[in-house]
Amino acid sequence: MAYASNGIPGLASVLVHMDLGPYALNRARLALGLADRFGARLTGAAAQAMLTPVYGDMTPNVTVFAADEERKRVEDDIAAAKRAFDQATAGRNDVRWTSDMADPDRHLVQAARSADLIVLGRRATYDVVDPALGVSPGYVALEAGRPILVVPPERDELLGRRVVVAWKDTREARRAVRDALPVLKAADEVLVVAAGETFRDESAEDVASYLRLHQVDARPTLRTGELNSIAQELLDVASDFGADLIVSGAYGHSRTREWFFGGATRDLLETSDICLLMSH
């Protein structure tokens, strides 16, 4: 098992979700790059539930022929997802594969019990997604008990040299900072960003100080004034800073409340063009 200094667990196991979407191969390459950097094992995962065929009058078709045909369709889809994973990891030894004929969200959550980090694709309303093998980042973040790395379309590399930590003094943000320590320790610079009406945020200063104890080059910064969108402000800060990763808590309120009343988690998942490392 790989460990970083000071007794902080490193990334020993990375889990990447695979589907038949157009960016799955890029996602697998990004996950492989992370696994190589940290000396971690990489596991690919894919699942799809079998559907019950129906007749024209919408009654279930439970014939053996229909069931076998549906099983073959699902097996072919999962096999295609594995071929993309095998293409990305060709020649590598420390890789594994897990798949099942089951709900893809639940299968990924179950597979996360042996992973330090879950890598999965973004699922914004305007993204091209795979409806059969695809997963919901929000569901996985809430249920897996592991940090998730949400990868936007076309991204096939995460350098992580400059990282923005989206700080709000909540349980979820504290968990995210702790979960992200292996990545933050490998960064050149980390910016802890807080928003408020005053000119000082002691909690952000405390977090930067905590990170420095772990040999992370971190400094706090405070955004003041009226902010129309926390998510857009974070993305602007990340762009100015040259960061390709934002670390944040996920769903500080209940997910239902975030969905109806808005929230930084939902907005980041919808709009971010850089990677997001999130914990709940």
C-alpha cells in the first residue's frame, strides 16, 4: 500500500467509471496518469441493468428468446466499455476490471469500497451522455463515502500543479481538504478561496496553515462584495490562477434543497470546464 509522508494515506487505488460515451477513453487515460503518478492500482468499472422487453400492448415479454437477446445486448455494451479501458491501459500490469448486469450507479458505489478515489465523467444537461451505462456524479458523491474526481469532456490529463480549494467552514469542505491531501501535497501551489463580507476569514487562514503543516504551499484569499454565482467566481479564480483542479465539499445542504434552490455543487457540476475533486 502506498503512503505519503507524515502518515497521510496516499492514493493506492483509483477507480474509473467506463461507459460508451465519447469521452470514456480520455477519462481512462486521465485516471491512468493519476495512478501512475501515485503508484496506485487502477480499476475500470462498468455496469448496465437488463431491461424487460415488452410487446406492443406494453405487456412484459418474458420469453427465453427475448431475455437471451437482452442479455447479449448488455454483455456487448459492457464488453465495448472494457475494450476502451484495455486500450487506455495497454501493457500495464496493475490494472483490474469489474462489471455487472446491474444499476450502474449502485455498482460503482459498491466498487468504491476498495478505492481511494473515484474518477467519473461530468453529466451537465448539455453534455453527450450514455443513458445505459452512465452514472450520476451527485448520487455517487452522496452514497460512495469516497472522494470523486469529476472530469469534464475531452480532458485526458490532470497535472494538478496549481489547485484551488473552495473553502466554506462546513463538514463537507473539511472532509474534501482531508481527502484531497495526497493531490494537494503533490501540487506546486494551492489557493484556499473563501467568500465573505469582511476583509478576513480566519477559517481559511487556518486551513492554509493546516495544509502548510503537511508541506503544502498554500495561501488563503478572500473574495468580497456581491457574488452573483459562487461557482463562476471559483472558475474565474481558477482560470486566473492557472489551476486545473478545484477541491470542494459536495452538497452541504440536502441534495433536494440544492436542486430546487440552487447551490455551488450543482452549478460546478453543470458548468465547470476543469476537474472537480469533491467529498460529501
